[in-house]
Amino acid sequence: MRFREHGGLLEAETSLLLVVDMQLAFQRGLKSFPSILPRAVQLLNAARVLEIPTWGSEQSPGRMGATVPDILDVLDSRRIFPKESFSALQNKEIREAISASKPKSVVILGCETHVSVLQTTLQLLSSFDGQVHVVLDATASRRDLDRDLAIERMRRAGVHVTSTEMVQFEWLRDTRHPGFAAVSQASQRNSSVPGSAFGI
């Protein structure tokens, strides 16, 4: 029997991370924001160590505020673009950044699951020849029902629903990966996130 090298797993070399609207208004208004923020930071740290292209969006920043400081600590503000439309792909700079990176997979996290995250993922599915992954434990909505319905709809449309650690370990693949120690240390510094059995 011949085994495929990695099947349908994410590859760090061909991934792009998109951070959708992790802003001050959502930090104040979403009860689950404190639980998703450490996960978002954890994944951003991993992406930085593994040199995965990362971009972000801000919804109507004049009204909704800037990206929260914890995210700005690990994502250059020059890689975050404002938008008025809910889909991040309506922003020209983000579309061009994705096109230039030529990823096989786009990993998405942020707020709100049933609005900007949903519309961004569905637009990606209709225009992007690759996989779209939504990080379930790094997305939030005001109402659980809206979030649950959005996740169900995305699954049915073909989005891969995943978790922070699933993404991180797929990017690493092996404890012998040159970035394993650095990713592990960055995760451990993020003390709000419990460690895994592998030290992450």
C-alpha cells in the first residue's frame, strides 16, 4: 500500500493566516472574547515563528475601535487593513495579499463568526482554489445560536472547522521541526492557555 505524505493536513509552507476584526468593540461586547483572545495570540505566535504570511482586517475602525493590543503585539499594524464591508475580501489590499502569497490553505479566526467570518469564508470558497479553515476556538459571536448556525453553514459549504492546536500541530508535523521549541515556548508564555501533552 502506498501512503500519501500528509493527506489533507495543513502545511506551513502553503498556508496563510487571516485575522478578522479582533477589535476593541468586540472585546467589550462579546462575553467569549476573553477565551478566544489567548487562542488567537497563540496561533499568531506560531505563524510568526513559522513565517506564515498573516494579514488582518478591522471593521469600521472609526466606530469599532482599533485591533486590541494583544494582537498588535504579535501582528504588525501595517498588515491590518480597514473595511466597511463585512467580508474581508472586499478589501483590495487583502485580496492582493492573498493572491500574491498563492496559498493552498487560508486559516481564519476572529469576530463575529456569523457576520464577517462567515461572509469572508463563503467568498473565499467561491473565488479561491484551495482549502478554507476556520479556527473554532478563536472565533466568537454575541449569541451562541448565531455562532452555531454559522459554523453549521460553513461546514456544509465545505469549510474545514478546526482548532488552534489542530492548526498548530499540523503546521509543525514533528517534534523535530526546527520551530517546535520556539512555538512551544511562546505558547507557554501565553499562560491563559493550558499546555498540551507535547509542551504546547
